[in-house]
Amino acid sequence: MNVDMPSLSVVIPAYNEAQLIDKCLSALAMQIDYIDEIIVVDNNCTDSTVQKALTYPKVRVVHEPQQGITYARYKGFESASSDIIARTDADSIAMPNWAQTIRDEFSNSRIDAIAGNYAIAELSPGKLFLASWYCRYLFRPWHQHSLGIKPMMYGPNAAFTKAAWNRSKHHLSFGDSTASEDVDVTLSFLAEGLTIKYMPKLLVKCYLLRTLKFHKLRRYYRTDNITLAKYKLGNKRRWR
């Protein structure tokens, strides 16, 4: 480990992810670069997520009693002690060079945050990271055009400096029915004039297909609108 390199914390919000948390944490344990701490946020898990998480090196579990990703994310970021905070999800698997790429980019560029890309885990057996074109060429361009903002930082694959987090966090809202978490964090950075760099080759793979449910997509669209209206940024037709 190069002591001159910035320290790195990884934050993973989790609610009943016992079936997938091993894959996520195993990938982090096998990174080719050093991770200073891994923070798993126990958002009232009732399965064995916490017990499994505690079997991995560098893992620290913190508990967030308020249910919802907005609360769990905030608790994790506030608990992080490193120069850089990386965020991923409990159903996401990072490439072996993920931590190294993040640390190198912050060391060599004058940026505040990184927005990464994701492959589809259901289509990526073993060590493969396939169908990353879906996010890169379909979902991301469509979503950013609809929002009128870019680049978006999506929860499964993003990183930023602790200083940027401390500068922007006062903007954030809480409650999954009143805030779109990814949009809220991204807009809080843009509202402060912070620099976000999109890196399509920074990859994780996510179990995407299990989340494609109509009621969730409808909620995301509504909370996207609420969040855009709060900042008065992006697509004005969605300020409601």
C-alpha cells in the first residue's frame, strides 16, 4: 500500500440481502488494491445478512433504524472515515480493479466525484461483466435526457471525496416516497458546483432484473419529479 494514496471506504446499504451479500463482499475482499474499511449498513435486516457480513475482513456493520435507502445511505456516508467514499449495493459485484481505479482517478484528477457503469449480473456468469451496454447506451442516456441532468451517479457504482460529501449533504431529503436517492445525491453535488466525472469502464455487475417491477418504476418516476422540483434544476416539465 502506498501511504501517499488517499484512503478508501466502501458503503453498502443492506436490507435482507443474505442471498447476495457474500458475492458482493467476496469481490471486495479480492480487490487488487487496498480498501481501508467496508461499512455495511444494517437497515433492520431480519435474515442472516449481518452475520454473513461480519465474517469478512475490514467489514464494520452500523445499524440504521429508520427504514429506507435514504436513511441507510446517509448513515453509511456519515460513518465513513476515509478520504474517499465509494458506494455500491449489496447485490452488486465489483470488478477486481474497481478500488484501484477509483483511488488512482482521485489521485490523478481534480474531481469531486465519479459516476461508474454497470453490467447485468443475470447475464454475466462467473467472472464475466456482460451487457454493460444497457446502462451505457440505453438507460443512462435516456434517464439523463428525461431528467435534464448529467452525469448521474447511480447507487451501485459511485465514489466521491469526503470533503464533497460534507459540503453537499445539507441539501438531502429523507424518506423513500419523497426523494429519489440517486438523483438527490447527484443534484446536491451539482448545486454546490462540484465536479462529477463519468467513467464507463469503471464496472460493477448488478442483479438488475429482480428490481424491474412496475410499482417501483412508477415510484421512481414520481420521486424523480419531486427531487428535480426541489433543486429547480434539470427538466422543468418534471418540476412537480
